[in-house]
Amino acid sequence: MNVFQQNLTSGMGFIAVALVYFGGWRPVGVLIGSLIFSMVNALQLWVQVLNIPIPSDIAIMLPYLLTILALVVAVQRVRPPTALANHLSEENNNNPLFG
């Protein structure tokens, strides 16, 4: 099954990283953030379908603008896990953070 396509993710990798920060590194927070992003993405589609007088370029940008704004807010209030910045070495093997 050969299904690879160029630009398959359409730049959604940045959205995924932003959702992890927005969710505070917790699965429930990431789920809530992804639902918000999906709702705004669906909203921009409905804006175009219903011919609401907003330029289509602005409507397409809405989910990404929301993501950037959420990332700005989240970076100021959320701290990443402390073990994220540590590298695994022989002296860290006894550290309970690394299992």
C-alpha cells in the first residue's frame, strides 16, 4: 500500500507542537486544545460556505492565528516537564525521572 503524498500534513506539525504547549503537557489539555482548533477550522469552512462577507484568505488564517495566540499565552504560563531538557546518560540511569 503506497499512500505517501507530498505535503500530506499541510503544516499541521506546528499545530501539534503548539497543542502540546497549550495543553500544558497533559493529554486532557491537548484534547481540549485540539477540539478548539478543530472547531475554529470548521468555523472557517462555514464562513466560506455561507458567504459571510469576510475575505476567504482571512477565514483560512483564523485557525492558525488562534494557534499563534494560544501559543503566546501558553508559553508564558506553562512549564515543560523538567526531565525534558535532560539527556539520558549513565549517571542519570538511577534517576527516578528516567524510570
